[in-house]
Amino acid sequence: MKHRVLVIGVGSIGERHLRCFQATGRAEVSLVEVNESLRGTIAERYKVANAYAGLDTAPPDAGGVAVVCTPAHLHIPMAQKLAERGTHVLIEKPLSITSNGVDHLIRTVAEKRVTAGIAYVYRANPVLADMRRATLDGRFGRPVEFIFVGGQHFPTFRPAYRQIYYTRHETGGGAIQDALTHIFNAAEWLIGPTDRIVCDAAHQVLEGVTVEDTVHAVTRHGSVMGSFALNQHQAPNDISITVVCERGTARYVLAESRWKWMTDPKPGTPWTEEPVVPMERDTWFINQANAFLDAVEGKAPVLCPLAEGLQTLRVNLAALESARTSAWVRIAR
Ligand SMILES: NC(=O)c1ccc[n+]([C@@H]2O[C@H](COP(=O)([O-])OP(=O)(O)OC[C@H]3O[C@@H](n4cnc5c(N)ncnc54)[C@H](O)[C@@H]3O)[C@@H](O)[C@H]2O)c1
């Protein structure tokens, strides 16, 4: 039996979720979209029979599962309404732009016994999952340092950036809430929750916006030290995540779609490369859709539970505060 999946907001990422849930072969997809012409275009493109103008006009049984793909300031009220109806809910990142309403949502999710997750899609990447297993298993000894370096040319990947949520912090915009939040969440998955952060952020290059497009952050996760350098304007589309452990170093390189490791410090020693896993961007999202449906069916835990999405939301907010004050910010749990 197929799951009835309601995708809410079929802009850039909503269209991808819609396509990727269809690709699982396990979903009968409907959609909600306020923009009338987009609603018609996407419904026609993916042969979606039921396309609604708003969540309130969709029948309560339109989806046993919903995917919330609207801008971040709308995530909590929508997820709250859905959870109250008993709908399982996968919410796009970041969970929200403040922590308002999150505790209420967590209580409702527990009371209604619905499955809820945050779509931090790095957790659906099998290469990074493999590197995580190796480091958590203690293969290289205790992790001591996490280093992220990354950037991409946002105007190339998201030409509409001046017209969408990205332009304002209040709608989930800026490099911290838009892009770096993925890595904050991946770091917590790999090396544990963030205790404190200090962050420098500025608008350096992107035309037509004033939000930060360049961020440097330093973090602490228990005894593990973290550092993050990200921009959204460089030409190379580069992402690497390095976990330095006591007896070895593991590195994930997005452009190579593999991870590699080194334990021998002798100069000239090459990295030992794990196999390349060829992946389209959609592959991550199809994996994530399958994982969420597995969780709904009780076959597997949710990849990123609500509580871990809330923890990363606190890191986003602490990073924004630190960027304003230039001071370390402790993250309360
Ligand atoms: N996981 C990822 O890699 C990734 C990538 C891009 C965006 N996102 C996240 O996904 C969310 C949406 O981003 P996007 O890039 O798709 O934005 P977008 O602006 O392209 O799409 C949002 C859509 O929601 C619709 N919408 C707004 N209010 C609505 C409402 N009340 N009911 C129904 N539809 C409504 C808009 O009309 C628009 O089509 C953001 O939270 C963003 O951070 C995640």
C-alpha cells in the first residue's frame, strides 16, 4: 500500500521532494502551493491529481505523511497543525527561525504518536554515514577535531536568491540559516552536540542582498574542537569535512563522492580512498524519503529527530548572536 504524501510548498526544494517521494515508488503524492501558476505547472509536470491552494483547503486526510517545504518561519505553525491531525511530518531545515512553539510541537508529536523529522539531508548520504560509522567505531581513536571548509557560487545554483526567503534572517535567510546549518547538524551527528560557538559573519560579495554570505565559526563539542569556513560566492563548488582523531584522519570530499583516511604520518603517504559512490543530488533526497517512510512504518529510527533539529536551531541562533556580539555563546540544552 502506498503512503499518501502531501508536499507543502513546491518551490525549489518542494519540487525535488515531490519528485523524490514519487521515485521511491511508495508514495501517492498530493501538493499544496499558494502560488497558482506554480501549483498548476508542478501538478501537470508530475501528474499530481490533487493540488490545493492552502493547507486549510486540503482535506484532513489528504496525506498520512506531509513534507513541509515552505520558508522556515512557516514550519512550526504548519507542522503543529499537521501533527494535531495525526499526520507524520518531515520538515525542511532549518526547523524554524526562533524556538517559539517548538516545545509545544514536540509534546503534540509525542501525544499523537506521529513520526517527525527534520530534512537535514547529509544524514541520507551513504558516504558520510560510512565515515561516521568508522569514526564512531573508534577505528582511528578518539575524535579530537572537526574541520569544515566549503563554498559554492550561490547565484549559479540558486539564481532566484534575491526573490526568496534567503534575503532576510526573519524568513530563514543568510548563509548561517540557509547553508551552514546543514554542516552544524552534520557536525553534531558526527562528533556530538555543540556546547559553545563564536562566529564571524559578513556580507562580502552577493549582489542584491545584505545578509551574510561568508561565515567563519569555531565550536566546542565536549572535548572535540570544531571549525567551519563557508562562503556562497566562490567559483569552485567545494565541500570537505575532516574529522581528526588521535590515531588517524578521515575526510569526506563532496566533489569526489567518497571519503578517505590516513593513519601513517610518513611524508608522501597517500590517502587510503574508500570507493566512490556515484550519486545525483536527487539520490540523497530519494534516500531521505525512503528513510522517512521506513521510520513511519516503524522499521528504522528517524534520520534527524525533532530534538536534534531543535539542537541545531539553537546553534543557528547562537551563531547569529555571536556574529552580532563578537562573543562566545553557550548553547543551553
Ligand atoms: N535541504 C536542502 O538542501 C534545501 C535546499 C533549499 C531550500 N531548503 C529549505 O526549504 C525551505 C523552502 O526553500 P525553497 O528554496 O524551496 O524556497 P522557495 O521559495 O523556492 O519555495 C517555497 C514555496 O513555498 C510556497 N509557500 C509559501 N507559503 C505557503 C503556504 N502558506 N502554503 C503553501 N505554500 C506556500 C511558496 O509559494 C514557494 O513556492 C526553506 O526552509 C529552505 O531553507 C532546503
